[in-house]
Amino acid sequence: MKEFLNQEIFTTGLASVYKDGMSIIDTILLWCEKNKIDPEDVASFIKSDKSLLSKVKKEAQSLSLVAKDKKTSNNTLEELI
């Protein structure tokens, strides 16, 4: 990492790369790519921001990356991030 990464830098960074119509998952991945940061390294920031976590979870469910009902699958968002 080029600089010390914290929640504020991460959140501000996401806002700087977001473009209208871009998915939140794509925004996170783009920011990580631009900053040469492994997406796994920002998982704690996603988990600690309830609003961001909710958006990622909804998007992941709509893309069938995680099950909508925990009872039907072992794949949970927490396992993916």
C-alpha cells in the first residue's frame, strides 16, 4: 500500500472512482486495482460500514453470488469477503 489505509481513505477513494450507473462491487474492485490493493485487504472496511455492506450484499444477491436465503446455501457474503 502506498499510504496507510483506513476507513476514511477507503470511503473517499470509492467516491472518487464511482461513476453513474457503476455497481458498488465494480467501484470497489476498480479502486483496489487503481491502488494496487488486494480486495481482501478492504473486507474489514466493507464489513464495518453497515450501509456499504448492505449495498454489497444486495448486489451480490441480485447477481446470484450469494444466496438470498441463508438456509438454502452455505455461501454467505461474509465467506466471500
